[in-house]
Amino acid sequence: QKEVEQNSGPLSVPEGAIASLNCTYSDRVSQSFFWYRQYSGKSPELIMSIYSNGDKEDGRFTAQLNKASQYVSLLIRDSQPSDSATYLCAVRRGGSNYKLTFGKGTLLTVNP
Amino acid sequence: EAGVAQSPRYKIIEKRQSVAFWCNPISGHATLYWYQQILGQGPKLLIQFQNNGVVDDSQLPKDRFSAERLKGVDSTLKIQPAKLEDSAVYLCASSLAGGEKLFFGSGTQLSVL
């Protein structure tokens, strides 16, 4: 079982729709969860972090965490063509001395 | 604020040759990471430094890869000898000590022929 798994994609949504990206992780003691966005040919950039069960909203982005189900998701409301990118889920066991493990990523395309 | 600097941007070598990558983290960032990202995959941690000490190198192929961070600032990653499967983008990232947010450099795209 892979440490961090993401829905395989690619995911295509029309402009203005909600994009839903999912991630599961295998390490039950994981404590920190992140979503990075990576445009084609560019480096990853952090867009959301979440540490507690429930929802965390930041603008059009909502991260959801369910530690019992070992599940993390990212919702993008009112999707824009500029949101087209690969979204990487990343998980860390504890503080910064623990390694950050990335999933394979899900390619999202938002069609105008 | 200057970002994470990496060089070279691209490198093409033949298998069995050696190659080195350089990284200069954001000033004041104590933690430095080297990731390998193969096309279509997520980044895989190769090595993590805290100042000039190694925190995690469990996934570094130590028979061919080496890394150092002298004086707790710049870092170099070396591959010797290179294999075809080493073709990837090598990403350097840094963070504040105890910081959760990683800042990535532009990466070095390595092609091994």
C-alpha cells in the first residue's frame, strides 16, 4: 500500500464548477496534511495546510480532514482555468523533523 | 525576498557519468530538502538537512548519491555514476526550523542518455 494515494485523474471540470480532489494515507499517526499546486514545468507551491479534523476554508479552497478514515480532500469552488494544474497531497507524521511524503498528484483541467 | 536558488537548470549526461547540483536556500532557513521528481510522479524525499546535520536520508541511494551541506547554508547533491532511471527533476526546498511550509526552487531537470 502506498503511503499517500490520490485519485488518479486526470480530472476535468467546466469553469465555475466545484473540483473535488481526494487523498488517502496509510500512516495512522500522521498529524500534518498539505495540498501543493504544481503548474506544468514549475515547482510545487503550498496552497493549504490542515491539522485538525473538519474543514478549513481559504477563499475558494476548502480542505477537509478525517483522521478516522485517513482521508484528506481539497475542494475548489468556482473553478477557473488558472486552477488547471497538478495538485499534490502531502502528509507528515509530526513536526518538521519528520519527512514530508507526497502523493502522485491529480491533474486538474478547468475548461472555459 | 530571494527564493531558493538552484543550478544548473538543465543537465544532459550519459549513463555512468557523474553530475552535481547546487542549491542555495532562502536566507535564515535552517532546513533544506532534496527531492527527486520523476515525470508523472510526486516528489520523493532524498535527503533532509537541519543546519548541516542529516535528519533523514532513508531514501537516498547511497551507493551512487551523496549530498552535503557545508556551514549549514548551500548544499550540493551528487550522482556518481548516473543511471538511466535517474532521469528526473531534482528539487531543492527550504523551510524555517520547525516550519511547516516548504519553499521550492526551480529544480534541475536531469536527462541521462
